[in-house]
Amino acid sequence: MTDPSGDLQAAAGVVDQASKVVESAAEVLAAGSIDEQQVLAYDFAHAAAGVEISRSLLDYGAKGDVEAKITCAFVADAVHDLAAKVFGREATWGVEPGVLDGTREFLAAYRDPAFLASIDGDGPRHLDSDFEMVQDTFRRFAEDKLKPIAEHIHRDNEDIPESIIEGLAEMGGFGLSVPEEYGGYGSGGESEYIAMVVATEELSRGSLGAGGSLITRPEILTRALLAGGTEEQKHEWLPKLATAEVMNAVAVTEPDYGSDVAGVKVTATEVDGGWRINGVKTWCTLGARADVLMLLARTDPDRSKAHRGLSLFVVPKERGDGHGFELTQDDAEGGGGGRMEGRPIDTIGYRGMHSSEIAFDNWFVPAGNLIGLDNGKGRGFYYQMAGFENGRLQTAARAVGVMQAAYEAARQYAEDRVVFGQSVGSYQLTQAKLARMAVVIQGARQFSYAVARMMAKGEGTLEASMVKAYVCKAAEWVTREAMQIHGGMGYAEEFPVSRYFVDARVLSIFEGADETLCLKVIARRLVEKAA
């Protein structure tokens, strides 16, 4: 690559051509119904995400030769993916056959194995010095504390050691989003969002199940409290969340209602001095270990009000065992008789934090624990949405961390393993795979930074959904290829790459299942723009 600026100019032209195809599909969907054209809407959402990341990456490509190579390779792959979706379905997409023929030369050049082999490594990140310090700090913790125990936690389905929670608390990891006035380290603006993305990636690189999501739990409750809590509630809970004196879990999902939060059935009935909670919540990550639950419940029995009848509570509880727990309340806790029972949900990956199904039987919650008090009645849906505001971006950062770990493991194994008289890494196919893995990871990382900057300005919610959808699906491919490079040993539990593979699978499911995210959020928002 002798002229990066010329290559980037060509890349920008290809992105423009791809954008027109995406815009045509948006017009088709706007003229009809997303629900009646779900396959098109789903493919459209993923294609739009790939094109948006490609466009954003052009700025990164202008920073140097390596960056330009990565950008061109990413654009070529994204447009190739779009072309595969469109080919033979041009009428469905509202375009003419051969609409992307003008991109053939670019794709041929930048998907060429020789070109891919020239991409050496995963490229610079271009973080400011402050964020490099965040990266180094959390990477050291992941290397020294998480990696040595990650396999043991995964294979034996163990709880996260208290030493990990204490260590992260000492580093301030739980207070990144808690404003300084409430005892945290959150200063607002760009630094807060990017620091969270960088820290989440590094912890996920060490272990998704034992580190990657750990600092997310308090952030969700923090943002919900900041959105709707009274000053007394903020001063009560935020300092405790920042220091991990209190660890929280999120109890929103129910057995019959996942992404469809408006259908929540768990009830909170007002009684003397507080509320009685009844019903079942599921997929409460860290629910056993947690000291409090952020619980969404129906306070208005009129189910026709849907999400407008929901309220959000901080529900105290004793710490339980990740393999199952049963708690009861005595008279001193609000009249007695309340029971809470947690059943573990065993999973193929993402172990350590443990997800639980939690049943509530007349569990008493003091009146002061309704977020927003009387002003919070019926506002719970909006507060929990504020809590999850950054969740999709953080999930993308977790995916980047898992991909980075898988890529590094595959690259090292390819260097060390000799097959047919030469290292696995010297073969063209391996080189092309590793290069494409590096390109996807860096593209995802850079777009995550860009979305963090948007969200710091109060924007970027659509882009956060797009990066989550694209990157989490990409993580399945990257970890799969990393496992494949390991050959038979990739299927052996003694190599961490098998853990990366099963961990990656959860990423397209939580924080908004991929299909729901694409159809109900990305496609719908883009179609609204087109209309």
C-alpha cells in the first residue's frame, strides 16, 4: 500500500455505494411493514451496522499506513457481506442487479490473501494518555488476578472470589459512573464513557464470566438512581455501590417476558410501611451474591397500562450461594413471612457471576426503597431504561475483549504449533484468518470509542445498538476461527480458547436479543429516518 490517502478515497466511494443499497432497503421497509418483512429487516439492520462502522473507520484509517490497511480490509469485508445478502434478492432490497458491481475492484484488492497477510498485528488504538493509563491498570489486574483463576471458575462453575471484588473496588472500578459528589470517580462527559469501555474490554479479555460484566451491575443501578432517585436515595446507595460495600443484581427479565419488558407480571402491592413483592424473575446475573436487587415490578394492577404501570425498587437481601439459596424475613424486617428463593440457571459459558431464577413470596420492601418514592410510581420502565443506557455499548466492549483474547491465543498457537514441517502461522490460510480477525476487532473497538463520544453528548443510542448487534455476532466468528486454528486442542478444555468460544455465544442474547434488537430498534429507527 503506497498511497493510503488514495486507498481511503476509494474506500469512501465504496462505502457511499453500499450506503445507497442500505437506503433503498430502508425505503422498501418504510413503504411496507417491518413485521411482514422480518428477514429483510434483520439483514438490513446488520448490513447498516457494517456500513456505519465502515464509514466511522475512515477517520481511523487516515492516521497511518497500518490503520489505512485495516480500514480498507474492514470496508471490503463489510461490503462483501452486504453483497451476499443482496445477491439474488435485488427486488426485495429495491435495487437493480449488479448494483454493487462498481465495488468489485476494491473488494478484489483488499480481500486478497496477499494483502491480508501484509497486515501485521492488530494496529494502534490511538487512546489519549489518560485512557492508556486506564487500559494498563485494568489489563494488569486482568493478567494478574483474573486469568489465573478464569479456567477454574469456568470448569468448576465456581463463584467469583471475594478477592476479585475487593481488588476492583480498591481500583475504583465500581465507581466509574458514580459522580464524585456521591463518592465515585465519574466526572461526566467523554472521559467517563470511554474509560468504562476501555476498562470493560480489558476485564473481558481476562475473563468474561469473572470480570467482564462485574463492573456493569453497579453502573446500571447507578444510572437508574441518577435518573429518578431522590437525593436521600442517591446519598444512601451510590457511595455504597462505588466502594462495593453493596453489590447489586438486576431483576427485570421474567420467564415469559424477556425483551418485552412491558409485559412484566411480578407485582408490588402497597402495604403498611412498604410493599410486598410476588412473582418470579429470571436471568438475574449475580443474583445470589448481590446485596440488593434492582427490581422492576407492576405497581398498577391495570395491565392495559403496560410499561406505564411499572415501578423500580432497590430490594435488599442477604448474600446467597450461587448454586441455590432460600431466604426468609422475620418480623423485624416488615411483618415477617416473606420468602425469596433462588434457583441457579446452569449455562455452557459465562460462568462465575451465575444467573438465577428468583421467586418472591410476599417479600417485603420498605417504602423508602421505591426509586423516586411517590414520584417514581409508574416511572420504573423509564428509570430502568436509563440504567441500561450504556449497556449495549458495554456489551460490545465485552465482545471486543473476548475477541482480543481469542485472537492473541490463536496467534500464539499458530506460531508455536508445527504441522507438516512448518508452523501453522506460516500458512496463507492462517495468515488471512488472523488478519481478518485483527481487522474486525480493531474496527469494532474504534467504533465503540466513537459511540462512547456520541453518548457523552447525549446522542448515539441507535449507534450503540448497531455496534452491539454487529460486534457480538462477529465475536462468534472470531472465537470460532481461533478455536479452529488450535485444531483438536481447540476442543480441549485445557486451552482457554474453548472458553472464549462458549462465552462469546451469550453476547448476541443478553442486553437485547439480536433479533429483537435488529427488528425493534435498529430497523425501526432507520426506517423512521427514511420515512
